[in-house]
Amino acid sequence: MHIEKNMFDNIQYCDGYKGKIKDNLNTREDLKIICNQSELEHDEMRPNVMPKAVYNVAKEQKRRICEWISHLKFSDGYASNLAWCVDMKELWGFTA
């Protein structure tokens, strides 16, 4: 169960899910100071808009990932049937 939850939490994180994302103005300021990633720096002219990172996925990509996950097969005892955890209509993953 923990493997499934971690997998879907990571998918939600890449999608920019509001409750899971740890990307805020302070982290963008740290990128400017510590890292050399100018494409992710916060633009002071547009205070409410932050550029998306390269690991963010679009809704179509997320749908394809969920389809791929629903067809995965694991050894007995390693993970449950992930097709039961993927809801293709909601494009949402395991939430328990």
C-alpha cells in the first residue's frame, strides 16, 4: 500500500497539486541565490505567476501515465493491482 501511495503522491506532485507542492515564493528566491536556474526565478513584474518547472506534466501526459500504470504487472506480494487505484475519469490516483 505504501508503494502505491508514494507513486501517486509523486504524480500529483509533478502535476502541481495544490496540497502537495512545496514550491512557493521563498523557494524561488532560494533558486536565485543558491542555484543557477534562471528559468525558474520568480518574475517581480508578475507577482502571481511562477514559471513551471520541466518536471510538471500536462493533463494529457498525466492521462497517459495513469494508463501505463493501470497496465503494470508486479510479482505477488510486491504491490497490489494498480489498476484498482487509478481512476481514469478523474485522472486522479490513490488517495487513501
